[in-house]
Amino acid sequence: MFLLGVTGVMGCGKSTVSSLFGELGGVVMDCDRLARQALAPGSAGEAQVVAAFGPGLLAPEGGLDRRRLAEVVFSRSDGAAILEAIVHPMVWRGLAAALSRLAREKPEAVAILEIPLLFESGHEGLCDRVVAVRCGPGQEERLRSRQGMSPQSRERANARQLPEAEKCRHAHWSIDNSGSLAASRIQVQALWERLRAEAADSQERAWPSAWKRYLADD
């Protein structure tokens, strides 16, 4: 199994690029879904978040108020670090379990892992190759169109990320997502062919050795 990490700054279009790889045969792992599961109503993650940030985050209909959570987290200098310490280990363990199932069912699969803070968290070694998605000045416009984040929250969230150019420098490849969907699709298609060739030639892979700390004991 070959693991491709997809990363980039907030609002660059990582999900779009990941889905394009999925159209070509990549198996896209939904890390956002795993994060939501980690904070599902009644979960241990939800209880830890409420203990850390207060019961005011609970919505009247039950569960966490996600917009309120974002505002509270990014209004505190230590908020994001606290939330990540709660959620990220659960996401990595959930991702490892999903990859373990995929490795048994499709051992030659190319898994697409969309991980925003891949370099910042020091987890790039969990991937065989990394592609950074870039969008240039269009990022700010995309972020402004997002609901539920104040300018201050967006600023704090951006401050936790490496600059776009730095992410591209650390990645093996980059995709320019500042143009049309068709233009991005052409780039992804070309990269997919190269990726498949490298996967076929690769002898040492990140899975499963690099993931041992997140794999449950059988």
C-alpha cells in the first residue's frame, strides 16, 4: 500500500484535489469524518473538550456547537493546542485502523490522506510522498466566504500553519489550484501517472512500520 499525503494552507482546496485523485483510483481517507467522530455526542472526546473549554459549547439540541467551538478555541492563545491534543491522537488511531483494513482488502491501493497540518505536526514520515496544494492570493477570498469564523479566528488559524511557499518547499510535489477545476484535473492526472510509477518501484513504504505507535495491539 502506498500513502500520499495531501496538505496545504486553509482554504486552498485540499478536498478538491483529494477527490480528483479519488476519481483516478486513489482511496481517499476522510480525516474530517474521523475528527467529527472523535467529538461525537456522548464521546470521550466531547467530554474532554467540555472539561477544557466549558459547558457553554454544548448546543441546546445536544452535541458540540462547532461554530462556537471554533470561536472559543481560536480566541485563546493555547486553545488550538489544547483541542489538537485531544482530537489528533484519536484521529491518527482511527486513520491507522482504516488503513489496516484497506491494506488487508487492497494491498496495492494508493491511499490519499488529506492532512492540513502534516508538516507542522511532524507527521510527514507517515506518508510515502506528499503533495502540497497551492492557491496563491485566492486563499483569502475563499476563507472570507466560510461561515462561522470571525476575522480574528481566521488569523489565529492561519498563524498555526506554515506559509504556502514553505509547505510547497517541503513537499515532493505541488498542485496549483488557483485556476479552474479542469486545470487542476490535468495536473492531478499527470501526477497520478508519475505516482503510480513510483509506487510500483518503491521497496520501502511508510505502511505499516511508521504507523506502529497508532496501531492497536492485535
